[in-house]
Amino acid sequence: MKNKSNTTALWAWGLVLVVLGSIIGMAIASSSAPVAGPVENAELTVSEPSWDFGNVPMSKGIAVKSISLANDSSVPIAVTSLETSCMCTTAQIVHPDGSKSGLKGMIGHGGGSSSLSETIPAGETAVLLVNFDPNAHGPAATGPITRTVTMRTNSQSQPEIRLTFSGNVIK
Ligand SMILES: [Cu+2]
């Protein structure tokens, strides 16, 4: 009797280990898998690759611009990195369901990471929110500015998307 239940218990543990092992194996495989791509015949249509904020009063705080990123192709497109040219500027991808990517800024000495794994499914139009803080450089920093926001994608024909904006910071 004792032997039989021991054998059964051994088999049960063996089964648990096999199941656990395959679950862990799959998790490792999916987390270390490279982001799919590059993909062909897939591009994001950017509503405004460049824009001018015009006068940006310090008193009104952060200026925000919404840029649409339309995936009109038939395959998902991955945005693999996002960064800005200066610490006064941040950017974030927002999906139609309201879910958001991490907020990304300038990548400096030891500061943050530009890497992202944000998928824009076929047929989806996501929004890139770009925030410019006219107060980030202190009260004396008035005058014209130019900044860039750079995204990398797994599209073969569109590995990098660079947006540029200008503005004039006033008191
Ligand atoms: Cu700046």
C-alpha cells in the first residue's frame, strides 16, 4: 500500500515538473525572442512629421501635441524605441483603448532607456503625445527652440521615424 501511494506521488510530482518546465521554457522563449521583424510592406502614416508650436508662454506650462500614427498595412508594426533630443521634451504612445506606453525622454548619462516594445496592430491608429515643457530650462531660457522625437520600428522600409518641432518660448 505504502509503496503504491509513493509511486503515485512520484508520478504526480513528475507530471507537475514536466508541466512547470514547459511553462517556464515557453516563458523564456517568448521573453528572449527578438521583436518580430523587420516586416515588409508595413509603414506607419504620421499625421504631422513636423510642426510649429508658435509662441509657447512659460506661464501656460507644458505644450502638448497629438500626432496620429496610422498602421494602414496588414501586419502589426512594433515601435522598438522612442526618445527625444532634450530633457524638456517627453513622448508617449497612446492606443485607442487608452492604454499607454512608457513615457520617454532624452537618453543621457545613465538616464533611462529608449527601448520600447509597443505594437500597433494592423488597422489601428495610435496617438503619439509629445510634451514640451517651456519651463524646463529655467526662467531665462526664452526664444526659439527646435527639438526632435525619434522612434524606431520593425518596418523594413521605415526603421526610423523622426519628428521635428519648433516653437518660441516667451515669458
Ligand atoms: Cu530642452
